[in-house]
Amino acid sequence: MKRLATFTAEGRRLWGAVGETGLIALSDAFPQWPSLRTVIAANGWKTVSDRAESCAVTHCFGSFRWDIPVPDPEKIICVGVNFPDRNAEYKDGQEAPPNMSLFPRFPRSFVGHEVPLTRPPESPQLDYEGEIAVIIGKGGRRIPEAQALHHIAALTLCNEGTIRDWVRHAKFNVTQGKNWDGSGAMGPWLVPFTDPAQITDIALETRVNGEVRQADRTGRMLFPVARQIAYISTFTTLVPGDIIVTGTPTGAGARFEPPKWLAPGDRIEVSAEGIGTLVNGVRDE
């Protein structure tokens, strides 16, 4: 099946399939599905993918703005401290916790591929976190871990940008440091999920200005994706289009001495096997 993407061209938000030289707009052909979330909810991926096979590229690369692939999810839930070395980075002498740390992000806090991240005037501490994001296709509550991967529709990439000093504004709460408008990115597209091997043990890497800053494999996650889906669905019903951002490896800018914050002119690339590369610059608000 085709990769799918959401984009804006001539002031209109559209969705479609990814071709060799650009995107194939399909949203006008399927007015019953106004967004990729509704395509996923209706199990319409194969239908739109088959349609794309007989269509030419409508928007060449460079003629549109990439948007986050699912712009209207009911919820985005992020998993924190999910790699062994990430736990050690905190230098608090504590073992990895028995349950995962979670926090929400809002869609407005993300931009698409090739759109600059926004550094706000309130803080220079804009940081990067390369991650894989899972899009739920089949909803459910109290999903058994053994069945959890069957609830995934697609994978994409995430730069879970963070304003570091704002995650320390309260004793326990990181939400305000994780939700600045345009501080993170997601995309470029959705890759259909058809095989557990696509997520079980793949390489994930983040580069800043060509320098590898983060590199690890999903097989080393403290809480694998199936466990994440099972645990999260214990307390909240997952619905089609929900996004789980699965955790970042060690090597974020805050962990260097001195810290390496992002600044205008930087180029951040997040890559994962079988998914692609998410690229963003940085701008000052």
C-alpha cells in the first residue's frame, strides 16, 4: 500500500499518496473522508491506495507545505525515559521504574516535514528528541499485550522538541515544556504497518547539522510498543488516529556539557529503518 501524507497547497489542506516526484492529492476524490484520521477509522487505506495507482502526481515536491500526517487526532500520548541509557542520564541513582512515564502533547505543538521548529522568546533551551510515532488503527480498551500490535495502522517519525527549562516549572509536571506551539515535528508521511518486524527492532537515529547525536534500536526499549498500547489502553480508550510517541534514545542536547540547544540555522534529521527521514530547521518566533 502507498504511503499517505497531509499537506497544504494554495491555502487548502489536502491529503494524498506519496509518489516518486511529489504527492497525489486524493482528498477531493473521497469527500466522505476529510482527513487521514477518517481514512484510518474507516479502514480505507487500501481503497485510497488503489486509487492512487491510476493517478499522476498532482503536487511536485517543493510546491506544497508538509503538515503533520494526522492533524486532528483525539489524543497524542508520549512515553518518556524509555531507553536504558536515558534512565541513567538522570543521574539520580534510581533503577528504571516498573511503569512508563507518560505525558500529553497537543497537535498545535507539531509542524510537518521541512517546516522550521519554533524557538520562543521566553527560552533559548529548544531541544530535540528523535522518536518513532505509532498511529492507532483499531481502537480498544484494556488491549492484551499479545494483541496490541494488531491495533496499529501506521508508523511515522517525530522530533519531540522540548523547551527544557519549562519542564522544570513544577514539581512533577512536564506538560508545559512539551507543548509550545510549533516546537516539535511529525512526518513526513504515514507508512502502513503490516508486519511486527517494522517496529520490533529497528534503528533510530537523530542528526544535528550532520552530527549523529542519538542512535539506538527499538529492541532496547524498556517498554516495547506492544506494552505501551496495552498499558495506555488500561486507563483510556484508544481510538483510530490516536498517536503514541514511543520514546527517545540518549543524546538530547540537554545531556551535553555544556548543553547543545537548537538555534536558527540548525538542521535536524530523524531517521528510522523502513520509515524514512524527518527534516526540520529552526526559526525564532
